[in-house]
Amino acid sequence: MTVIVVMGVAGSGKTTVGATLAERLGVEYAEADTFHPPANIEKMSSGHPLTDDDRWPWLRAIAAWISAHQRSGGVVSSSALKRCYRDVLRTGGDVWFLHLDGPPDVLAERMRGRHGHFMPVSLLDSQLADLEPLGTDERGMVADIRESPAAIVDRAVTEMAKEQP
């Protein structure tokens, strides 16, 4: 079965959309932040962006989750900012990406409204600079974060169904 990776920068709504999509599909949802080692959380909390070297173990852990859910399916969130990061996630098996995208001012406003999250708004620009949109050869779709989570999920389910044999 396909595992859906809900991707996007901080503040894009990955957790909300991912949990809603998993519930709709009747599959398990995993929050990418839970795969970060404590050092990564500490680094981001102190306002420092992660490097590729910081991200590799995190991405491999998510890929392992994807692999473990190939039979049952699942939904996992991950910023998946760069193509090379998505390549690591694809080593886990069959994946489909739902890229949540939106204007920087909307993303920043959402981040300012979050309580108790470790990612400061000051890191948004570094995430946007790293973001590489899905390539035409990558399975998935882009959704505008200004749509409601329910509308995004509805469209994602419809798009994924079009790809089924």
C-alpha cells in the first residue's frame, strides 16, 4: 500500500492535514517531529537551522516507518524540503507526497499562533530557501494551505484514487 507523506515547511499544517487524512483513510498517522533526536529539537529550539547531516538520521527513521507500513498504509508528516530528502523517504517503499504550500506571511502568522512548538518563526526563511517543489516525476500533489484541511484531504483522496489501477 502507499504511504502518504504530508510535506511542507513549518506552519503549513502538516499535523492537522496528516491526522485528518489518516483518519479519513483509516490508517495510522505518525508525526515527523517524534522521529527527531533530542539534539535536533534542541538545535531548532535555540534558533539554529538543521544541516543535511542533522537530517539524515531523522529521514532514515521516517523511511523505516514507511517501510514498516507498506502493507497497512499510513500517513506521516515530514518537511521533506529537498528532493534528496524525499529520495531517502522513498527508500522506505511506495510513497505519495501531499505538499502543503502557501504564502510566507500566512506561514509566519500560523507559526506565531502555535503554542508549545519548538520551531521559532526565525527559521521559516531557512526552510523556504531549502524547499524544492515536487518534480514532475514525483508522485503527489500540491495543495494551497489557505484551503480548509477538509478540502485539502478531499482533493488528495480524489487525486490518489486517479492513480490507482
